[in-house]
Amino acid sequence: MAFSDDDEDLRRAIALSLQETLPDKAVSKVEDSVKEFIILDSDDEVATTDDDATTDGESSPKASGSQHAMVQGRRDNSLPTATSDSTYSLGLLGLDRRKMEKERLARKRKASISPPPMRKSYKTSLDSHRNIHQPELTEESDMAFTASTIHWSALNENINQQLRFPYGIVKKTWAFGHVRVGDDVKLEEVLQKNDLNLAVLSSFQWDIGWLLAKIDMRNTKVTLVMQAKEDATKAQYRQETASMQNLRLCFPSMEGQVNCMHSKLTLLSHPSHLRIAVPTANLVPYDWGEAGGTMENTVFLIDLPRLPKASDPAGMTSFGKELIYFCEAMRLEQNTINSLYNFDFGATKDLAFVHTIGGAHIGEAWRRTGYCGLGRAVQELNLASKQVLKLDFVTSSIGSLSIDFLAMLYLAAQGDDGMTEYERRNPPNGKSKAAKLELQGKATSRKALEEDVRKNFHIYFPTKETVKASKAGYAGTICLQSKWYDSAAFPRFALRDCRSTRQGLLMHSKIIYVRSADKTSPSKSWAYIGSANCSESAWGKLLKDRSSKLPKLNCRNWECGVIVPIRQENGNEAQERLHTFDGVVPVPMQYPGDTYGDRKPWYFSENS
């Protein structure tokens, strides 16, 4: 992608501002490359001290003390790392923003980075004919999804022509060096910066300079949803961005056991519509196919048309209600949340927005989030099934797993809200004959469940050989620890080698494919696309609260994703080979994946 002269000025400004705080060697690194990203903390995606093996999840050994931003190159260990006692300090952006902005604003902008030409989206089974409301302007408010000064008379009369993805679509991320066949998307194509009024962007890892170069910050209001555990860190980030035009920060709660803001939720307001994007990618170049094209991800996209006036909250779809519930939990500005009612969510009625909200959830709240919320969403979409299911989970990070955890996810995929496993782990104290018979029946059911899980639950994660043979030859955000894999409880039977159908690429996607194991029966197939990896940190655990003796869901991460149903009337050979997802949800890995045999998975911490 070509850069303008002003972008060259931006590079120089970054390098010059760093000279005040960095050693000469580090400055030369920055001048050579702007492919740096910000790691705010560690979670499933990097080497961790994750306490997945704990039983109550009440506390965590991580994230004590203040957190410092760490600027890290993709593979260059000589790049500077921020520490509390170093001779130089790097802030959120690693640069003097006041000086840089003053220098940039003093120059007349010569050119802009334009998005690549747009392609027509190909039809999928998500497409259907629905009534689209003609949008009108609503009253403008600060940092809300309202229309800009553009007049509707200047817009195309047919609003359908303004919406690329009116019924929802799932695409792979573009990757440099690979032929485009219509099933991928670039970040520029997601953002569509030319008429972007407001953007809410969430990520675990950041390359701020690279990201903001893709947005017209003079005309777009941007909220970054970021991780910051300590108040001092939040204050530092706010101070460092105070001079940046149209930029605000949002910090979801990181109290107690919460260790990671891992959600990638993206909300993009345009004059004609709201685009909701749920990618598996962080906001760094290589996750979006740049920096040599070594990594691929997946993204769900849907465009919702603007309404003539705000809709009644009572008529909001379940998808919209859960999205708003999640945004409120994240502490997004209330006027931004309220303005979501200015858009028609009708096209989401057959989809589900699922999430994990960090923290402890009691009362009825535990039913709405984590794997319990996943099961609830499956029920609401009428996808619940007592059939034996096949689950294929593509993940870029694996926690301290056990067959109990896989069973919880399996039951959630059937539509269970978490109570089946909860009651098994917390049986009644009754000593009556009926109670004993009930326990025996549950034990028999449990044995059958374990057999189904062993036979039908597969986890796609790359072997060391696959990573070494990839174009990158290394994977910094594909993580598993040997102490977990070598544990007697780890379900090694479930692992399959994850190799991309696009040669040489590594995979950072998180996708769950669910369908009936009986290819002769009608199948309620569906897929999850989102940020949640295969770990207890990502999905939570339902426990008995010590004080109230009632269910409590503990979640250590913030995550979000979307359930996309695959409507299929009859069972067939296609569901056995994942072809039932063709044209709706891409299958990026080679299927079926090879069993590990004597090979080992990729261990980030032992191969860095």
C-alpha cells in the first residue's frame, strides 16, 4: 500500500519524538520500521501465568501493581521494553504527541490513504429480503452515533446501495501475497474512512500509529476500548492522548480476578448506517495481513440502516439487547449507547451476540454471559439439540484444559445454561433412595457425555512443525504452555494440527463449528466467530458462591462474538466435512486436521 508524503512526515515525527526518551539504538529501530505494537498486559494470547487450574477463581496471581505499556517488535528482541525503573519510559504511543500534533497540523495535508476499491459482497445463506427503513437525520450529540453535516439529499435514494453487508457476512482477513477471491476483507474496507463519523474500536494489542493512519482523525470521533488495571495507568493514558483531536478512551473494569480486556468489538457509524464488526484480529498490522502477510483472522460484519427516529428499546432484538448490555458493562459513554437505538437491528433477529463480561456474576446475571450465555443464546435461536454434536474449535490460545471444561462447552453448544455440570459438581445432600437413584442416573449420563466429547470435540491448534514451516517461522500470539499440555488432566486426544488452506499462513482465528454427528438427521448447524479462545479465562466457570450458596459465574476476560446459524433441512454428507458452512462461514483450516501423534504443540514461551 502506497503512503503519502504526510505519512512519511508522520514517521519522522514519531522518530524525532522518541529521540527525547530512547537510546540511539532504539531510535534507529523505530526509524527503520513502524511495525510496532503495544502490549498492555498478558492473557491467553501471550505467555501467561494463567490460573485456569484454580477451582474458585476468586483471585489471580497476575496483574498486581501498576501496568506499563510495552512496545515490542514482532520478533526483534532488541526493541525497547518499558519497565518501571528504566532510564527511559514509553507511554501509550511511545512518542511526544503534543509536539507531533503541532508539527503535523502546521503542515498542509497533501494526500490521504484511500481504501482499496470495494468489491461486491457475494451472496450467502444469511441473505434474505427484509424491509429496510429510509434513514433520516437525528439530533446530533457528542460522541454518539448520529449523522454528520452531510445532507440526505446527497445520498443515494436506494439505501440498499449504501449497505455492503445488510444481512451479515463472515470473511477472512486479507493477507499480502495471496490472491483475492471475494471471501476476504482489508481493515480499510472495514473502516470505510471517507464518511466514517464515529468509531468505537476494541483490541488486546495495539499499533496506534498504524491504526490512526487509516482514519481521518479530523472528521472522525474515535473511542478506544483498552485495558488498564490500575488507576495510575488510566490517568497516564488519558494524559498522553489529551492533545489528540477527537480521541477518547474507555476502560472496562479490571477489578479483582479480571486480567484481560480481550474483546475486539468494533462499532462504526456512517451517515447511512451502523456497521458492527466482530473480528478475531487485534489492531496490529500482521493480524490484518500486512507486515509480510504471515497471519490470518476472521471477521463478522453487518450493516444496519439508520432509522427515521430512535426505536423503542422494548422492540430491540435479542442481539441488540445483548450488545447494549455488553457496552454498558464496558462503561462506554451512555450517549453513544443510547444512539444505537437510531439504527434498525431487524436483520439481527436470527443472529446472537454472545459475550464474556469480566468479573463475578450472581443472581440472574450469570445466565447472560460466558459459556452460560452461550447456551442461553443457542436456546433463544432455537438451535438447542439433544443430538450428539460434532464441535471443531479453531483457537489461537489454549488454557489449562480438562475434559470437564470441554464437557461444559459441549453442553452449552446443545443449549445448556451451565446448570447440568453445576449440579453434578454440587449434588444435593439428600440420602433418600430417590436422591441416590438420581445421582446414579447422572453418573451414567456423565459417562455417555465424556464418550461423546472424546469422539466429537476437536481443537485446532498448530504443532511446532507447522509454525516452523510457516511463512513467519514463529508465532508470538499463538500460545500454550507445556506444563498444561503435559498435565495428566489435559485432553490431548482433542488436538488437531491447524494448517491454513492459504499456504504459509498462521491462524489467529477463534471459530467454533457445531453440527449434528448424525449425517442422516436434520442438523441445526451454527458457528461462533469472536475473540474467545479455548480457555476457562475466556468462557468462565460456574461455581457455588461460598456465602449465598447460589450459582456464581467467575470470568477473568472480556470477550465477545456472534452466533451465525446455518439453516439446513436434512442431514447430508456435507455436514460431515464442514461443507455445510460453505458460503456462510469460511473454513480456513485444512480439514480434517491431522492428529498430533508424537508431535508437540507450539509453545510460545519455550520457542521465543
